[in-house]
Amino acid sequence: MKIYIDENKCTGCGACRRACPKGPRIYSIEDRNGKPKAVVVNPSYCLGCRMCTTVCLVDAITLVN
């Protein structure tokens, strides 16, 4: 599963990391140009459950097979 995060949309709220069963292994919230953003650090743990896309209120996350 490939995880794409649109940095222009991402607010860095961390909902994706909290909702994902493997969240802390996949997502990190990092400072990007003075703003928090979700960053994919290890997509190999992704189960493909799409919880991250469900909870992202700004539709910043896309999962592709």
C-alpha cells in the first residue's frame, strides 16, 4: 500500500496517527517550514484499513495499491 499525504492540505492534527492501528510506526508529525505535518516514515506496516483516510477531515491522505 502506498500512502500519499498532500502537504498543502495536511494540518498536522495527528488524527491519522491516532486512528491507525499501526499509527506510531507509520506516521510521524514533523515540523515542515514552521507548520506541523504528517509524514509517512514506514509504509511497510500499513494494513490497508483506510482508517487514516476516514478520519482525515481535510482529505489530505490517499492510499493506493
